[in-house]
Amino acid sequence: MNLLHMSAAECKLFMDHLYNVCVPKHLTAFDLSQDEDKNSFRLGNTVLDTLLHGGLQSGTLTEFAGSAGAGKTQWCLYLAVLAVTPKKHRSRNITAIYIDTESAFRPERIVEIISSKYPELTSNISKYLSMINLYQPKTISSLNDILESLEVIAVEKDVGVVIVDSVASLARKEIMCDSSQSIIARTNQLASWAAKLKCIAQQLNICVVVTNQVTTRLVKEAPQVTEEMQGVDGEEDELNTGSRERTFSYHVIPALGNTWTHCVTTRLILQFTNSEVRQLTIAKSPVAPFATFHYTIDKEGIFIQDCERFYSYSGSDPGLHQIKVQKGFIV
């Protein structure tokens, strides 16, 4: 009290204030459900948004994983437009931070989506373009610098969504997994990025979206028993010394490994069904079942179809989910 020149009553008020600042505030389950409904980031399809309990959840890390051409960047551009354009359920206008590590961002595509989906906003397109804050890091070091200052930038610019397209690009380009040390280095770097992004999402209660690439996984299949190994009754003959034929196959799965899979809150997998229609799969979510939706990419961005949906609460391992890739060329 002497040091602070305060009375006992003033010191108690000061201690109470410090306690409220330092100790995490508790929420009831009802409070959390109300916040999720208000702060979720809707994707524009009623059924999909309902399954995700309002859309992409604020305060979490959502990943779109898919092969080249599946539409990862198109989803990012579409989400950026949804973020900055006015919405009835949103009380204020928000801005977006778009971190483009692959130089794939195209402002003319943003203009096309806004002009086609919201023709009434055409006269103010420059305003909405200025609400998307673009960063294009070329190295891991530059991306680290951006993430270090990201929380301050997000607060200053009233950001509602952070988009990173893609988180895999720089890690796979600069850290080649040709030794155990490099594998550990890449895993640690990815874990560091995930921790920073999730911290920003939780502290500011905003939605963070990242894209991920794919890789191939060699899978052993069950050994095939040849005819000379079969017994008289069709069962395997213990006296026969024939050999088994063991086969292998390659499966396409999300990249970056199992550790990264645990870092993301929600994993949405994008894959091909044919040259025009693609499929979105909810492969990992704390609130939604395993589900699939068909979508197309058009001048209005992303159109999610209401038909041919599939739901299941059994699901599959989100880190080993097989992804359908494009075969041949799209004419």
C-alpha cells in the first residue's frame, strides 16, 4: 500500500481488477452456443451451415484440403467475398486478411464474384476490394514475420476472417523431408504456425481458414493366395510351400502428416467427381457428422448443390482419408 500510495480499499479494488484480467473467464454451455450462432461464418448453403452449426466456427482453425484444380483457391476467394460484403445477420462490416503464399490471388476474380452474386454492390466494388488485406510471403521467414504481427493488424483493421492459401506451400518448398532432422524441423514449424493461428482465432474470436495440398501414401494390401497354395477343400494347405503375392497401392491423402491433422479443428476435403462437379467432404469436425456435398465453381463463386448428400457418424480417419484426383484433362 505504501509503495502504490493506495488505501486498503483501493488496493483491494486493484487486486480484484488484476484477478479479472489474469484469470480466464468461464462460460456456460448456453453462453457458448449463443456465441457460436452469432459469430459463425456462413457458407451460403442452409443444409451445410446447419450441419456445421451455423457455418465455419469463429475461434477455430478450418482447413480445406485437396489436389490441384479441386478449387481450394476458389473457395478462399469466395470466402473473402462473403466476409467483406454486407450480411443481414451481421451487425457490422468486417475486413479480411488474405495470406497468399502461391501468388494465386486474383482481384479480377473478386470483381467477377461480387458483380455476379451481388450486382447491387457493383458501384462500390473498390470499397470491398480495399477491405481485403493481401500479403504474399515468399519465404518461411517472411510468413513468420507476418504471423508475429497478425494479431495487432487484425485488431486495427477489424478483421473477421484470416485466410492462408496455402499453409503447405512454403513448408514443402523450403524444408525437404530427406532426413529425420528435416522431418522434425517441418513438423515443429507447422505446429508453430498452427499454434499462432489458433491463438489469434481464439483471442479475437475470428475464423481462420487454411488450405492444404495432398500427398501419396503407399498402402500394403492383403496378400493374395495363389492357386498352388490352396488345399483340396479350398483352405490353405500347410504342407504346400507356395508363395503369397503381396501387392501395394497408392492412395492420395491430405499432406503435412498426422501431427498437422490434430492441429486443425475442422477438415473439409475437396475432390473431383467428374470434370464439372466436385465434392466437399466434412472429414473432421467437432460438431458435424461425416458428410459429402457436391459443388460447382461458377461466376458467382461456389455453388453448393442440395442433392446427393450423404451423412454418417462413423466417418473415417481424417488423416488417411482417400482423395479422388482429376484424371485426364478438362475440356
